[in-house]
Amino acid sequence: MPLLYRFVTQETFLRELASAEQFFDKPGKYVGLSHFVRGHLGPMGFDYRRSFIIAEKLHLIGVIEFYKVIRPDYKVELTAIRLQESSRVNAA
């Protein structure tokens, strides 16, 4: 029997991102896109692919920002995400 995953809504994605941002609100910390989708939304039962699609859509309409972070321990560039300043009030 196949596992069924739920589709995350934009509202849930933004609420969970705001929560993750508060948790990682420390110098040098960030919310990694892959970790957020696979390690946060995935265990909540949300479909990975749909979550990445929602992230891209929110980025294209200017609600969230993608930016690059270099992890010193791996020396690789990762994609991180955060709410745009104008979106913070709406997501809380």
C-alpha cells in the first residue's frame, strides 16, 4: 500500500517557515531550503515535490527570498530561505 502525503498550503508553508526562522534566529544560523522541506515539512506528512513547488512560487511572487550560504564544515554553497520583510507580519 503506497504512502500518501498531503499537499502543503501556502499559508501552512509560511507559518512553518516563520516558526523555523524564530528557532534559528541566532548569529550564523539560517533555514536551509532542503532541510526545511525534507526535515521539517516532510515528517509532518507533506509531499516534498509539492513543498518545493510552493517554495518556488512564493519566491517568484516575492513573499520569500532564496539566498546562498556557505557551510564552513562542508565548504559547499547551500540555498537558504527566509520571509521577505513585508511578509513577516502576515505569516505570524
